[in-house]
Amino acid sequence: MNKNINLLSEENVKQHVLPHYNLQDANLSRIKFKDTDKQRAVYKVDYRDKSYCLKKVYFDESELLFVYSAVEWLYRNNINVPRIIPTIENGRFVKYECMLFILTPWILGEKCNYDNKDHIISATINLSKMHSCCKNFRAISGSINRQNFNCIHLSFEKHLAQLVNSSNLAFKSQDNFSNLFLDNFEINYMMAEMSTKISQTINYNNLHSSLCHLDYVNKNIIFDNRKNIWIIDFDKCTLAYCSHDISYFLRRFLKRSNTNWNLKIGLHCLELYEEIFPLNLDDYKYIISYLAFPQKFWKISRDYYNNITKCNHKSFFYLLKKASNNNINQMNFIINLGRHVEKKFNTKIT
């Protein structure tokens, strides 16, 4: 058990952290705790008529200063973000037992509803504004220079090979999971191969980059009671390819059964994004290859065969079944998006 668990009790945090904000008399409740390598905790602080979010972060001071810089940059460019509240000593954080804590306003509202067209539109436009205003982002002195400019074709080549390996293991195992895997292998292999081939043609020097959120999903996109959009939780923010942020956002809601890889919705989001921040051919290649790769199918099968002697076979079977439900729609989405891009740029993408 991590020794910090007891230190992170509500009693200890209230006694040792809240006085630095003159909130020692506030009500404190821990609402989230993850005891992993990246240990984190989130508390809600209620004092008089105001609420705050107190977070124990999992990174060091130099990374925290990068996050602080990102939030301040976005705030000064009229993006709604909860700013980090200074301590009574005018510090940006509290250090307690070698752990770092930050305090922000608690943003009241509704998380982005993927079935609400207005929410999707607002979230898309807001992401484009964020990328546009952060093209020249610079972090303050003392910050680590967070960057994530990985070449995705390297990952996809590796994952494609793992899919093939899983198919070999499936032929040997011939259990229920393996039979389901083999029934759905062909279409998933086709998408993985397509993803890999397209990603290999990307000119990474042409990709647009900016400060990116990298966790731009519904739980971090909040609409207040005036329908203003707020973006929270910048723990993963970094300098990266804009197409990564776009792809991650799109995949999260397109893969749902309600959305079911709806091409019209996907194209509308991309068109809205481009009204503020135009994309080039390589940006689109990145997006297509990212959306084409059968992420869940690959990961579930990899984990199953790596733990086949001790995993819950029934649970993995149902996870794979769920991951295979929309394969045909995903494939059709990718093919038609590819045709749209080829027409838009008057060129082949592979």
C-alpha cells in the first residue's frame, strides 16, 4: 500500500493543505482517488457559497508550471478554463509531504452530451479556437517543455504485428474468445493495415502543431447554466499535433452505438473546425489513420492472450463482442472519409 494513502485522508488534507488557502473551516470531501504509479486525488471543497476543486497532482513542479502556463495562456485568449487559485502566501501550489496540490474553482454544469448536437458543435469550435490561439504558446520559466510528437506509424506497425500474432494464438486456442476473434479478424485486420499504410505516408513536418489538451472528452467539457463551454483537467496537456487532439475527440463520440460512425456528423465537425483552423492533407492522413485503427479490438485481444491462463475469459469475450459491434460502420466511415479527402485535395491518400 502506498504510504501517501493515509496522508491523503480528508482529515490530513484539511489540516495541512487547506490552511494555505484560508479554507481550514470548509467542508472537504474526497471524490476521486487513484492509487497507481500516477497517484492522484480530487476533493470538493465547500466554503460559504463557493465550491472549489482541490487536486493532488501526479507530476513534479516543472510539469505543474507547464500546466499552469497552459491554463493562463488559454484564459488570456478568452477560453473558459478554471484558473489555478494562489495560496495566501501567493504560491501557485501547496507542497505537503513531497506531494503537490492545486486549487481551482469548481465548475458547475453539465458535461458534454454526445447526443446533444449543440454540445458537439460548441466543443468542436472550441477545440479549433484553442489550437488557433495556442500555435505560439510558450511556457513560463521553470517549466518543463512538454512535447508529444510521436510518429504514429511506428505504433500502428507494432500493433498490426501484434494482431497477426493474436490470430496465430487464436487458431491454437480455439476457445470461445478465439472463435469470436477469428470471426471478426478479417475486417479488423483490413482497417489496421489501411491505418498503417496511410500513416506511413504522413509528412510529419507538414502537420499543424499547438498546445493540445490530449484528453478532450465529454467529462472534461462542461456547459454551465448559461450554456458557456468550459474546459477542465489539463493534466495531460502538451505541445503536440493538432490532428491528435481532433482524432481523440472524434473517436470518443463516433464509436458509440448512438452515433455509430455517422459520416455526416464527422464531416460536419471537421468542416466547423476548419472554419477557424484549416487543415492540410497530412493532417487529414493522421486523422484517417488514427480513426481507422481498431484500437479496442487490438488491445483486448493483446491483453487476453498475454493473460490467458489467469484472466476472466467470459468478461474478455463480452468486451471483444462489444468492440466488434460497429466494425462495418467504422470501415464504411473510413472509406468514405478517405474519398472525401481525396476529392478535397485532388490526390490519392495511399
